[in-house]
Amino acid sequence: MRPLLNPVLSMLMLACSSGKTEAGVSPLDGGRSIPDAGGATDAGAMPVGTNCAPLPAPTGRTRTVRPGDDLASALAALASGDTLLLGEGTYHAANLWLRTPGVTVRAEKGDREKVTVDGDYSGGSIFEVQASNVTIADITVQHSQYHPIHIAPSGADITGDVVYNVHVVDPAQQAIKINANNTGSAATYFTDNGLVACSHLELTDAGRPHVDPVATGCYTGGIDAHEARGWTYRDNLIEGFYCPTGIAEYGIHLWTGSRDDIVERNRLFNNTRAIGLGENPGSSRSYADNPCAGVTMAMHYGGLVRNNFILGDDANLFASESGFDTGIALWDACGATVVHNSIFSAGTMFRAIDARFAQTSGQATNNFASHRIAVRDNATTVISGRGNLETAVATDFANVAAHDLHLSAQASAAIDHGVAVESGTCDEDIDGTLRGTLRDIGADERSP
């Protein structure tokens, strides 16, 4: 049976419908700004805008729970179209399964800082989503043993899931994990066409000792998506994902055959690695339409990374074993477009943008960075003549100490020096300001 269309996703698509979209790209790419907790703003953030506005009131049947109620049973009782409203307070729970399509879980009053689901570092993941068109919104999820939010199919493909205005604090593993089928066998079912937006994912000093050390010695990160197609990741704040030893996952990592995603208007601060498309050569998902000529098993296909602020200035990050490694990595990623991003490190950094391996192709254009933008190991990503700058210093930005990478008047090398970009690829900046004929380099188009 065809799953219900997610009404929240439909609303967000309509809210963006006045903006331009490029062929083959999800329409969930409009927007103006990035809210933080409960609609407040961080230093360097813009006021709440149309694409991070509060969700409208539920339209279907609702049920309300309070701390002390059986949250797992309440979730299991939901029918398609229902909304479960969480009253203010803290819920101690894990292994909360969402197996019914078209349901929503959200705070009763919309303030994510007043509704917390705490996994107490036990019981596995907190929310386990195995259905299409599920929405989790307006809550805080913290202290998971595994993933605070884990989205993975069981017996069929799933689509249309939404994570919106969620604050994830101190996960032991990745904050939001998106998988193909999780039965332990070869991937058969996939998780496509979803949205993670307007959320705050963070690892704090208090949570760092709880990180799972398996695999990399620091098995944590922000968003980690495997074999996922057509997702949008926008207007999120992702920060603090590093460990004293080992190497953390990325703030946003899309790999093992993921495809056609949009990563835009995110702020990624003090993560060992900020954004990654692909990884070492090899893949678990292939596509019959052969999206990259001559490439059959890339780790990532297509993708658009635009208008992101990436910054490192934490002394503890620089003192860690892996330091501030990479801003944007394209590893075994074919056909990627990386355009108008601002990347600044107050200390050492391996690469601002790193394109690697023979199946990696595409272009990096009009990116403003403090460190190297480089191609190696036979990658064919085009960076020469594409308006990229590797000369950014702190005074080029409005307020680095406040994590504000809008351009200052002193950024003369970046202002009006960008090259032309195909219409529809990046017509606006991080704040929704239209870019003129004389483009500024980086995520910000500075007003006169």
C-alpha cells in the first residue's frame, strides 16, 4: 500500500515553493535563517526565518503524554495521521520504535528546550524509525547509548521522514543515523527523500567521555547517512564532534552510495571533520540509470554543498589527536558541486576542501577558505579558475569569536570577485540575499 504523504514535509515544500529549484533537486532548499534552541538565536545566527518557522498545529488526531507515562506504548498505539504531543519535562526512555507511517512526535508547546527524552546512556538508540513520513520535531534528545535518532527500513523502502527543530545533545555514537535495512544482511531496502532541518546537534565536554570508542576511537558525529538518496540537510547548527584521541565522524557524512542530496546553510563549528561526501573507494548501492558515466560503484553520487559556514577555533580541538582535519571532503564522490562555502580555521588544518580518488569529479566554485583547497590521488574535481580563495583571515569576517562568518568590509579579495555560476545552483546566499552579477566569494553576499 502506498504510504501517506508526510503533511509536515508537504508544508515545508510549499513554504519553499516560491524559491528557485534546479532540475533533479529536492524543492526543500528555500530559506532564510537558522534558529537555535526553542526559536532563540546563537551568536552569529540570523533571526528566525520562513524556513525555520514553527510548525503549524496538528491537523489529525492528537494524544498527549506527560513524564511518567509509558512513552513506548503511546508511540505503538499511534495510527497513520496521528500526532503524539509530549508535555513539558524529562522522559527517561530508549528503544522507542516508530513503525507506523505518517505519524508525528513533537512537543506540546513547541519549545524544544522544555521537552527532553533522555536515554541515560543505556538501552541502545532512543528513537528507532522504521516507517515512511514520520516526523520528530521540537524536542531535545540526549545521552543515547547508540544513536538518539536512528532511521532505517525493515521490510520495505521508506521515504519522507523529517527531523525538524530537534536538539540532540551528547550522543555516544552518531546523533542522527540514516541506514539502509538494518537486518545485518546486504542492503535491500533504502531510506530516501527526507529532511533534517533547523536542528542543533552537539557534543559537549560533559558528553565527550561517554563517546563509544569502537572503530575510530571516537565513534561519534552529527548526521551519518548510508545509501540514502534525495535528502536535504539545511539550516542546522552542528558543533563539538571531536575526541582527545581517535578521529570523529563528520558533522555531516553522506556515503556508501548516497546520492542527490543538498547540504546548505548549515553552521558547523569545531568538528574534527565538517562535511564529507563519500569515503574510501567502494560502495553498497548502485543505480540502474548510471548517474556518473564510467562509474558503477562510487561512495557518493551528485550532491550540492552550498552556503555553509565552517569554523574551528576551539583550543581543545586543535590539541586533540586529529585536530581540525577537513572542512569539506570529496572522497570517491562523482559529480559533486561545492559552491559558495566559507571555511575558517584559527589554527592548523589539513585541508579546507579535499578532493580525493579517481572516481571523484565535479567542481568547487567560489569557496572562501583560510587553508588549502586541493585535489589529489587522481581526482578530477575542477577548482582552478573557479573563484576559490585560500587567503581568508579573521578580519575578513564580521566576528570570528562569535562564530559569525559574514564578510566584513575588509574582505576586499572576496567582495565582487566570484565567478559566474549556473542559474539555479546558488542564486542566494546563506541569508537568502540574492547574488548579483558581481558575486562575493563565500557563503555571504555582503550588502553595500
